[in-house]
Amino acid sequence: MSMSSSKTQQLSLRLAIAMLCASASAHAAVTTAPADSSASSEGLDEVIVTGTRQTGVKAAESAAPIQIIAGDSLQATGKSNLVDALAQLVPSFQAQAFGADMANQTLQARLRGLSPNHVLVLVDGKRRHTTASLAIDGGSAYSGGAGVDLNFVPMAAVDHIEVLTEGAAAQYGSDAIAGVINFILKKNPSGGSIDATYGGFFDGGGSTTNVNANAGFAPVDNSFINLTAQVSNHGHTDRGNLDPRTDPAYFTGDYPNSNIPLAPGYPYINHIQGDAESHFKLVGFNAGIQLPGDIEAYSNGTYGTKDAKSYENYRVPSKIVYDPTTAAASAAADGLTPPAAGTTIVTYPFPLGFNPLEESKENDFQLVAGVKGAIADWTWDLAQAYGEDHLKVYTIDSANATLYADTGSTPTNFYDGKFISTQSTTTLDITKDFNLAGKAHIGILLKITSQPQLLCKGERVSIG
């Protein structure tokens, strides 16, 4: 009797396991089918231009997987810039959330965990110039990055985006190891849109306003011009924690550091952890006209300005000091003239310490012009692209410690220098399709690229 009961229990257990497995398999079959059908219907009929030199290729026919992102999807994210919007829509796209000092003002982005320098950015198939801001951020995965600043492309100018992550280097070169992001601009000859957003955090930081406007026109027959403007503002956020240097258990209690607890906002007085303040003004255009002989002339361009500020680390009150008893010797060593003798008072110009900021003023533009057509089943495209990025760097609400120690005086705002990045690219693309026991394709691409970098020094007192 006991043996029969044991066998019955084993049989019941096996039946239960079998039913659970069958249920899991049936559930998987039911849930995966809609996902496959939706994936196959969304964007697969879109004609692409990225990852192929053939004309008329659809996403479903591409040898490499292409992710297509509609312009409406960008707007639906609620983000005010392309970097944050793409981070919501492209799984392999990683946006830098925070950078130290100047790296916080031009946040980088990367694909598949590789360097930002390995992402090739195109606008209507033409290379976009890179930023002049080199990220110096020790320990960060984005350090050394100087890729394209996507935030200088107005979001409302984009019709859709094509993202290629597999096999990009084989066609586009070594700077596309991580992949290619191709912004396809709007070509609407009529209509338009305008939208505005506002947001922020409940603590009062990060106040963000963004206004986009886009309009299309047809100046003459067989032509279009599409215009876009964007104004975006973003305020500081403060996510800093306690700074050990401001804890009475760590800093020396002697004057002037004993004043630290009197500083506004104490103990949260180091503001380096948080978003930079930024102000963008962008305009862009895309134009084309059909000429006789099956030739099309086209041009597009963008111009933008950015003013940004980010906090450096808090400076304790004893950082800047003038001691008359040592000023003469230190000034002589630095080749400076100390003030006339007559006082023996040690002075601290910032008795509560201070929070210096790094400020940048940036001007960025790119212009593309070209003609394309077809001759005897050969298609051709001749284009010239030129872009520049000018970045002026300042330090404000600060001081020159060496100069003050030597002379007892110092400016508080400094011009640190200027970075300039330029890029000129000339391309001639010739292609032809054949039917030789199947579909064959010949493509010839001639490209000349020049990318000089310039560094202009700032004022002498900014060093020290």
C-alpha cells in the first residue's frame, strides 16, 4: 500500500512538472509572436541611405541591421536635446550624465561602450565636424573624447535617424568602429510646427525651457527650403554631498577656516556635483532644387551658440592669502614687484571660501553644398562640407593664488584661452547597379578630409 502511494505521488509530480513546462512553452509562443510581427512591420519598409551605396534599399533588405528612429519619437521623449532623446530610444547609445569641470559642459555620447571618438556622425549622409572641447576627466570612460556635439543639431530639423552598429568600419573607416548615426533632415516644402516645454526639479534646480520651430517653403517649382530654430536653457543642479574638507573634524580650526560653518548653505557648500548651466540658440536650414538634365542641387547648414557654466570644487578660505612677511621673497622668485612695505597684516580676501566656475562661450557652424544626378545608369554625388567649432574658456568668481600672495591683489575673472576645431570634407560618390546572375553593385568613393586643430592662449594672469 505504501509503495502504491509512493508511485502515485511520483506520477503526480511528473505530471505537474510536465504541465508547467507545457504552460511556459505555450506562453513563450504566444508572447513572442506579436513582438516578431511588430518588429517586422515597424520601419522595415523605410528606404535607407546608411550602410549601403545602393539606391532604394529598404531596411528589411539591408545586409546590416539598421535602427530607424522617427522624428516624432524624438519629440515624444520630452527631452530638449538629441543626446538625451537618443539615450531613451537606442539601447546601445550611452549618454554621459556628468563630467568634471569643462567636461560637464560638453557631455559626450558613445555606442556599444566604445569611445565617443569611434562614433561617426553624418547629417544627410555627409560627415559632421567634431567639437573643439576635449574631455579631460580622469577615470571617466568618456575621457579623451572629442566627438560630435549632437546638441548643435536642432531637434525639430530631423525627419528621422538611422543608426548602424554592425560592420560600419568596413564602409566608413576606422572612426566608425562603434557605429554610424545618420541624421536625415526634413525636406517638407510646406507646413510647419512649433512646440515649447518647461520643466525642472522640485528642489528648484535644473529649470529647463525649450522652444522649437520648423517651417517649409517652396520658393520656386521643384524646390524646397526647410528652416528650423531652437532656443534651449538649462539651469544648474546640485547633487553634492558633504565635503570632508568642510567638516570641523577634518579641517584646521584656526582662522580663517573656522569661518567655513558660516558659509551660505553649509554644510552643502561644494556644488561641483550636478548639471552645468547652459544656454543654446540654434538655427538650421535644408534646401534643394531640381535642375534640368536630372540634376539636383542641395545644401544644408546649422549655426549655433552656447553659453555654459559649471562649478569647480569649493576653495577653503585659507586658499588665497597675502602675508607681507613672505611676499617680497615670493614676488622676487616669480619676477614680480611686491607692494610697498608698511603693513604686517595677513589678509584673506575670501573669509568664507568661494566657489569658482568655468565658463565657455561657443560658436559652431557647418555648411554643406553639393550636386547629384545620373548619367547612363550611373549615379553620382559631388559635395563639399565645411564646419568649425570655436570654444572660448573663462574662469570666473575665482582668484590667482600666486599673484595675490606676491602682490596682494588679483583679478576675479580670467580669460583662459580658445580652442578651434575645423573640418573640411570633399566627396565624390559614383555608383552603378548590375544584374549579373543576381544583384551586383559597384561603388566608387573619393574623399578628401582636412581637420586642423588650433589652440590660442589666454591672458597671462589666468596661469597661477
